[in-house]
Amino acid sequence: MKNVAVIGGGTGVFTVLVGLKDYPYHLSAIVSIADDGGSSRILREDFGILPPGDIRRALIALSSASPVLTKLFSYRFKDGNNLKGHSFGNLFLTALERITKDFSSAIEEAGKILNIKGEVIPVSLENARLFAQLENGYLVVGETNIDIPKHDPNLKIEKVFLNPRVKANPKALKALQKADAIILGPGDLYSSIIPNLLVDGIPQAIKQSKAKKIYICNVMTKYGETNNFTVEDFCREIEKYLGKNVIDYVIINIEKISKKNLKKYSKERAQPVELRDEGFFKERKYKLIKAPLLRKTQFLRHDPHKLAKILADIID
């Protein structure tokens, strides 16, 4: 059985895991610890645990438990003074951490309850805050403030970093070492993908791995993070934190987007991520893979099964 490591956070990792779950691979989800919004922020501050939100999503994606159990883990309280906004799964992981005295053990126990296929690994076992430095020198503090900017969203992000610096989870390093394929993305570039590459030991482990290294480029830009970004811009930013010629494959969507969806997303100042300069890839060892990858929904996201088929062709 081939080992596949998927690195990221949020809905991007969820999409990849859901698609690959039906294939004969051992999946290791290596998940960001940068989340500091909503329920995760409160539990992180009150209990000193790692943010559970992205961990919970990865567990649900890999679950083969009953639909009721996965719905329960996804359930978010809509009322109640103290519970409003909290996800049941986040509270469950927090309670398990109190019982087991260890967040890694809590994740393992939750994985057994949800009967997951594979494993979910926080990229680090140490808490850290994500910072972004803008082109005017201003520092944005926290993943949430990068994700939902309170500053001028037209300002370019120059760099992101973690404070304090943290070491990689040994389990994450082991998963990367034994991987036959390492997948980065899709997901918000500065708040979901790159935070994993800021953890000491992770870029080195990816570089040293003999695995096939795959980057899945986003379908749309995100206002305040990746304004007007092309495929090449996304790849340049990954290179900045990972190094040049580390990635072997770059997957991009070429499916045409309806005028209706383009109009809807233009209200959020998001636009399709386009390939502008194929010469960029001729200078690098990346193999560019173009495919129609959209879900048939009102949201412009990757279809997990279309994406999984492309990934399986590369992995096998």
C-alpha cells in the first residue's frame, strides 16, 4: 500500500482526503496549527490546546463511521450563551485532550471513534501565532486577521512567519519520510498552506523525501491574500518557503467558469487563477497538469473525485 501525505488546512485538505479515501493508500493528513478564529480561538485560549478546527475537518474527511456520527462532529451550536459558535467536534477533542492529557492521544482516540482511514497529524505540537508583513511594513497578527483582513486588502503580503518558531511534530516528519507522494494544497496560500512550511524541519523533510511532490493550485484568487495572482505567482510563493525545483507536479484547473459564477465571485473581488507564462515552467522541472476540476455547485471548488483521479494517475 502506498503512503500519501497531504499537507494543508481548512477545506482544501478536506477535499483531497475525501477524494483519495476510496483509493488503496495509507493517508496521512498533516494539518496546520495556525487557526485562531471562532471556536478554535476560544478553546485555544481557555485550555491551551492546539486549535482543533482543522484537525476535526480532517478527521471527518477520513471517517467511515455512520453519517449521523460525522454530522455530529460537524454540528455547530447556533444558540446558547456559552455554546453558540462552538463545533461539537471541537468540544469533543478538547474533552478528550483533558482525559488523555495529550492532544496527539486525543486525536488518535477520536480517529478510532470515527473509524478513520489513515491518520491525522498536527504539523507541530507547539502553539504559535501566524504573522504577515505587508508591503508598507505593517504587521498583521493572527491567521484570522490574514484570512479576513481588517487592514487595506489591496496591500500585498511580503512574507509570513510564526512566532515563536516551532519544531515539527516527529509523527509529521516520519509520515513525510515514508511517503510515496506528498500533496500540498489546495487552500488559502498564506493562512492554510505556507504556515506548514514555516515549521522547523518540514521544508527539509519534503526536500529530502524521495516522494512525488504535487502542488494543487487554487481555482480562484482571494482578495486580501492573493490579489491578481497567476499560477506562476502561487508557485513562486511556494518556492520562497520550500525552495526551487522541489515540486514535481503542479495541477491547475482549466474548466471554464460560468458567467453567473464569475459575476458572483467578482463581488468578493476574486477571479480565476490563470496560467499566463508557460515559459515559467520550462525553466523548472515541474510537470504542469491541466484538467477540468470544478465541482458542479455554486461554489468554485475542486471536485474531490475528479481531483483524486488525477492524483491517483500521478501516484500510481
